[in-house]
Amino acid sequence: MLIKFYQHVLALVFAVDEINQNPKILRNVTLGFHICDSYYSIQMTYRTTLHLLFQSSRYFPNYECDIQKNVMAVIGGLSSDISLHMTDILSLYKIPQVAYGSFPQEESNTRQFPSVYRMVPNETQQYIGMIKLLQHFGWTWVGLFAVDDDSGGHFLQTLEPLFSQHRICSEFTKRIPNQVNWDTFYEVYNIMSVIYLPFRDSKANTFIFYGESRTIISLNDFLFLADYSSKGNTYLRKVWIMTAQVDFALTGTQRTWDFNVFQGALSFRIHSNDPLGFHNFLQKIKPYREQKDGFLKEFWEQAFDCSLLDHQNSEKDDTLCTGEELLDSLPGHIFEMSMTGHSYSIYNAVYAVAYALHAMHTSVSNHREILCRKRLDFHHLHPWQGIPISACNDYCHPGFQKKKKEGEKFCCYDCVPCPEGKISNQQDMVDCIKCPEDQYSSKNKDGCINKVITFLSFEEPLGISLVLLAVSFFLTTAFVLGVFIKNKDTPIVKANNRNITYTLLVSLLLCFLCSLLFLGKPNNVTCFIQQSAFGIIFSVPVSCVLAKTITVVLAFMATQPGSGLRKWVGKKLANSIVLSCCLVQAGICIIWLGSTPPFPDLDMYSMADKIVAECNEGSVVMFFIVQGYLGLLSLISLAVAFFARKLPDSFNEAKFITFSMLIFCSVWMSFVPTYLSTKGKSMIAVEIFSILASSAALLGCIFSPKCYIIVLRPEMNNREHLIKRKN
């Protein structure tokens, strides 16, 4: 037994224990294992592999005679020949093998044995490293030792041309068998002579060794037996360069030997690490506590050179093991407490198998038939379903797309989420696809969902609120109009042109009703008239306000001595202002409706998950001309009213008009950015609210003071009170 390799067993046990205690991997499933020894024999390798698969004293391939524990994967093959012999049987049943010690040599191996996955990199990297090492130290005259099998032959065939390319020469090439028939003295003597002579006669001081742990054991045997008495001679002290497969180990019978010949050897190393808790795990191993480990007794006896007896055996023995011996006390070539490269490869191999099984259990796209069950049933699971995929990185799941990594090959990529409006419904999509106009991407970006048509309806809470507000203002305006008509002969109603006042109130009634045209699902009629009706109707109250303020200014200026403006003061001027301003707006709207009238339309893009039913303006330019004309009238009215606000006239209502127009302009100035920044039904609600707010400002600021006097203070509604002047 190679006692140093017992750590390989312990690494397997440690990894399985970690996985079974981890709730994030294979939950509710216990991962088991079975360890077999090939004894480096082809016959035993085949026999043990069959026993692992069928577990019976007599083998009936392709038949399972009773309920068996399902073998999902095999981890094995410290040497390449053992791995390949196991694959001869395992590949027939599509059972993957994860080889932790053998290095891939040729691409044909991958094609010939597709179910073998290796945990170590291609050994070509070692060849390049050797060349660079020899060039660095100027070692151009070397000797080669290689194991006498196919892998050793491949090593020599690959390395010798590289030597020629880099001006490095080999003095000799020797082949070393892994196993020797020690019963044949002639064979043993022949091999020792062939191997020992280069040490004695060679001028090369650098030897390159290619093989495995068994090969180094054989070489050490031959050198030790060939010249035991001269093993410390200086001519045996050479510079050795070892490949990463080599691990210095001794059998139990060689425990008193050493590796002095290889002192100072340079060895490539398999990547290793010490998993957290592994050292403590090793310290807790005791032979009398572990009952299921069939290797522990032999290891313990050979490692500590003692014997373990059963508790029932009362015989005395001077070399009896106490069972409390410490693994820390063993030298490195007997047992190492830190995890070796091969052990770490086994540790990673166990996790690779576990994650593959876990991926089978959780994968939606590839294994839907497994997910339909509540838990993973390994009795109905085939090992070929979890062969690990050899890729630079994992699949990009639906909802993601590939993104090339800068500076790396095209096989390596990042997975980035699909942008808004796009989806990917398959794995590893290069580009996400755009959803149709009437659909939007789901939350996970893996499918398209139909959009819902939306508009501001009368039935929803916002629509009901706006209707109630419009009706309330309409009734309030109607009440004010009724009050003014009832008191038409009173001085406060007759002041500043009674007809213009009536026109202003009627136009405000229509403004409040006009807001209702924007509610409901757009159709040909409502879209055709809503903007034009709004523009024409709204121009009337603004024109009336402008006419009132101009009348006040002209009336004051006409009272100045020598003024010639008296002929302009009168109802005709006010009526002309109102009529002309409204006709201009009407003309603009007629041109708009005659050329590019508004029409019902569906906005597919403003909102990601909805289709907005709206009225398309037809011509955006005409829309802004109508709005701009209203804004111009409003600014002129505000300027004139502001100029006339301090005129000393009791009939002057310019102060109230100024305040009302200030609110009116503020509302529509804030409307523009708000309207452009909102979408869907909210945009319509903003326009309706602006119509109601600006109309209410005119109603409240201009008519509330007059209604107060007419209704609550009728004693003030007389000529004597109204003609009082400022002192």
C-alpha cells in the first residue's frame, strides 16, 4: 500500500461530508460513495469496475437483479492507464469518469473517450515550462527518463522536437517500467544496469523525469539496490526536473529509505489549497473510532510500524498501536497534513459531480421532467444526464444575452440582462429580440406580454373626480350668471359693459363643459373638435378680459383735458375687440381642420406596458400656433390690466383682472413642461385640470367681489357709493 495516497481517500470523505452538511447543494439528498482499489492491475481494474456497477458475486452485464444504488459518476484514475481501462466499461453505460491524476495527451482521447473529464490541465503547458526553465539556467545538455508506456512515448515524441527548436540536446533517453517481475532476477538486473549506468558515465548534470508516483518508486528501488553503499556519492547528485504527476511516496516496506538522490529536485506542481477544516478533520481520525474504513487499519500499521489488535484479543505485543498516534508526527514522504495537489483534485472532482447533479435537479430548460417531481429521485436518474459541460463559462439563461469579454476568446462571455422592450427565450442567445409593438417584455425578460389599451375614462376615480369638478364650476358659473341677469339694472352690473360681462360668463360655462371632451375613449368626432373647440371657446373669455381692460384705460385717458380719445370709448370698441380676436383664432382652427385634422391614434411607445389611446394632433405646428395665440392674448391682457390697476376710478376692476390673469398665465406656463413630461392618461388629466383651474381663476377673481356686494352687501350697490373718488 502507498500510505501517502491514503490522503486521497480522506479528501474524498471530507468533500462528501461537506456537501451532505451543506443545505444549498442537493437538499434532502445524501451523497454516498464507494472506494475500490485496482492494485495497479488490469484484471483487477476491470473486475472492480464491474463489481461497482452490478454489485454481485456473479456478473450479468446489462441486468439489474434487484434494487441497486445508482452510480452517477466515477472518480478515479491516478494513472492514465487505469483511467482508460475503467473507461472501456464505463463508457458502454454512459457513466462519466472524472480523472484526477492523468493528464490529457491528445485531442483524439477526447473524441475517443467523450465521457472522461480530467481535473488537471493539459501537460503541454509543462513542456513549455520545462523549455523556459532549461533556457533560464543554460542547461542545454540533459538526460531523459520516461515511464515505459504510451504516455511516456508521447512525452518523448513531443519534447525532443521542442529541444531541437530551442537548441537543447538530450544525451540519453531511458524508459522505466512501472511494474517489474521481481521473481525474474535477470530482468531486474538488466533494468538496474540500464538505469544506473547513466549516473556513473553521463556528463549531463540535469535529468528530466516523466512518469507517475509508481515510476519514481521503481526508479528509487533500482538506484538503491544497484549501489547501496555509494548512494551518497557526489556523482549521484544531479539536478532533477519532475513533471506534475510525480508524488514522492514510499511503500510500507520502504519506510526506512529516503529520497537523497532527488534532493533539490525541481518539480511542477498541481494547484492545491487547504480547505477550511481539513487539518482538524485529519487530526480526529483514529483507528478504533472509524469502523467503515477498510483502508485505515493497513495504513495505520504501515505508517506507524505497529499492529492493531481487536479488543477481544488479549495477546501482548511490544509493537501494539495505541490508536492515539499523531499523523502530524509522520514525515512528508509518508503522510502530509496539508492537502496535496492530487487530493485537491479529488476534492474538486467531488464538488464537480455534486454541482452537476444539483444542476440537473434545478435546471428548468434541460430537465423539465425532473422538476415536475417534488424531490430528486436518483432511482429514475441516468448518469449520462449529468455529464458536466466543458465550457468557458455557464449558459446564459433566458432573459440574458451574451456579451463578449474584451481581450478573451469568443467562447468566453458575460451574461447581461436584456434591455427594456427586448427578451431572450432560449439559452445562450447572442442578441435579445424586440417584442412586437403591441407587447412588452416580462419582468424576467424571457417572454412578451400583450399590452392593455388605456385612456382616461368617465368610470375611473380620476375621471369621476374631474367630471364632478367641472360640473361644480359649471353650476357655480350658472349661478353667477343668474345673479347678474336678475340684477341687470344695478350700477355694479351695468359698469364696464354689461354685455361683455354676460359674454364672459357664458364663455366660462362653455370652457367648463369643453373639458369633458377630453374624457373617454377617443373617436373621430371628439378628436376632430376637442382642440379646436378648446382654442376658440377659450379665446372668448381672454378677449373679453382684454376688452374690459382696454375700455378702462381709454375711459381714464379720455377724461384728461384736451384728449381726443373720447370718440373711441364705447360698446362698439369692446365688441370689436372680442369679435376680432375670436375670428383670428377661428380662422387658425379652420385652416388646421381643413389641412391636417386631429384623428384617433394608438401610442405604442410612451408607456412600456400599455397602449395609450389618444388623439393625434395631425399637425404639431398648428397645435402650438393655437396654444401660442391664446398665450399671446393672455400676456397682452395681463400687461394692460397691470398698467390700469392703479387708475383712480371706482368702476375700475383692473386690479381683479390683473390678479386673475396672473393666475391664468401661471397655470398655462406650468402646463407646458408638465404636459410634455407626462404620459398616457396623466397627460390628458393635466390638460383638463389646466382648463378648469384657469377658468376658475377668471370666475373667482373677477366675479367674487361683485357677487359679494350684490348678494351680501346690497346697500353698497348704488351710484353714490361707486362714484366716490380717492382723496
